[in-house]
Amino acid sequence: MPLSSTSPTVFSLPFSFSTVSKPTIAEDLNYRRNTFKERLNVCGCGISSDKISRKPDFAINSASGENTSSLSSDVPFPYDYSELLQQAKEATELALKDNRQLMEIEFPTAGLESVPGDGEGGIEMTGSMQLIREFCDIFVTPEKATRTRIFFPEASEVQFARNSVFGGASFKLDYLTKPSFFEDFGFITKVKMSDRVKSADELFLVAYPYFNVNEMLVVEELYKEAVVDTPRKMIIFNGELDRIRSGYYPSFFYPKLAALTRTFMPKMETVYYIHNFKGRKGGVLFRCYPGPWKVLRRVRNRYICLHQQETMPSLKEVALEILPSA
């Protein structure tokens, strides 16, 4: 399942409230089962790294706008996914040296210029899974592989990972939720996340917890029960947390999810981030820790910096203020 890095740049502001609805557990299970079968049919027994397209159709460079003072230590927009993963690895290592405990890595998987939704859902998740494996291979030393626990959204994803991308790997694979047809009626036994981890675990990597709203609530539980007041670290990989930041889920219907913006998100350091915006005045919001947040625009075969700041701007601010005025 190729992930072409030549996908057109697109962006849609996630601010529509009328269309937000939580899938039922039955819908969730049906989606994942069908997706699982389709992905196995496409992938066979494994996914080779050469199935991810690496090179875009243009050269990528970095240049400054008026707000940039010095670029000597700046990280350029990545040329391909190999460079992206290397940048993310180095950013995470620097964050760990600065004692960051809760970290976020977020970037598109259907191409460096794509946004969530450009690719079919199952294909995007498989792309994230492949890139997570490649990230772990360069970030986690072999002796620490068995002390790294990777949490996938639910049990079938673990099965798929073991049968494909993570086949033969030493990483510990686990899941956040195990949906039941009876969950909607309250017939379910809740398992504490702290009971799922082992004393030897040092790093938790949470893979794309965005399909079901309950997944991020479980992530917060995992953080509180098994990371806080311990030496452990947690990385959320492609969790589409902008949905929570932007208010995509109305607080009236999703009060617990909305509360994460006060209780959970402020503790998080976004160590690597790419978000694209479509249109004639489009661009990209880019950050590589410990550098500033930069708004870039592609001009011919290079990216120029239009704006930068130390704190993360909202997507609405970038789309409606920064990009149109540049």
C-alpha cells in the first residue's frame, strides 16, 4: 500500500460541529474487522519498507521570512519520510534530555503534503504502523526493545501488527480498548491500565488513538496510572490531537474529552509536527523540538518561512490570520 509523497496539499478546518457523532461499538467492530481483512489481503504477511514512497517531486529547502532571526540551528522541512523520521528521532532524544515525559509526534502519512482523510482510513493506519516500526528501529536501542510497550487502539490492531509490520520484533505489543457489542448497554468489565503494564517497561508508544473517542481517555488513564511519578516516558504517535485542541468534539456531548485540554494536553510537549493547509494561500505548520513553531509556504521548489513563534498557534489562527496575510 504505497504512501505517495506527491499527494496534493489539502486542508480542512476541523470546526464543524453538526456532523460529529460517536460510532457505536458495533460500527467500530465492523469497521475494524473489515479494515483488518482488507489490510491483510493487501499486505500479505508483511510490509516491506520500500513500499513507502520516499521522494517528493520537488526539492525541499528552508528559507526565512521577516520574523526569522537565525537559521543556523533550524531544521529544514523534511525531504522524504526517511529524513522526517531521523528529525523526529533527534527531536525526541533532545526532549528526553530535557526531562520531557509526555510527548507528541504528529505528521501526515499519505504524503508529506497530505492531511488526515486523504488516504483511506485503514491505509492511513497501516502507514502509521509502518512508520512507527521504522521510528522504533532507529530510536530504540536493541537492549531496550523488550522494555518498550507499543499500545495500538484495540486488539485486532495488535494481531495485524504481529502478522505484518511488527512480525519478529522484540517490542511488547498491547492495546488500549477491547470493544464489545454489549458495551453500549453497560455490560463490560473495566480493566485498569496500570494492571496491563510490567515493572520493566520504560517507554510507552501510543499508536494513532483517534478512531474512537474513548481511546484518548484511556491514554490519559495510562499516563496517570503508569507514567506520572515514575521514570517512564510516553509518546503519542499520530493521535490527531488537533481534533481535541480545536473543539471538534463539542464539550456538551463529550465533556470528558473536552476536559483533556485542561488536564492532559498542557503536560504534553509536541516534539515533531507537520500540518498542511490547502488553497491558494495554503502552507504548513511545522515544528521540530526544541525549535520554534514555523508557518511555511512552498514557493516553486522550496519552502519559505512566513512566520514563527515559540508557542503553538491554533489551526484557526494559521488558516485565517497568518497565511492570508502573508
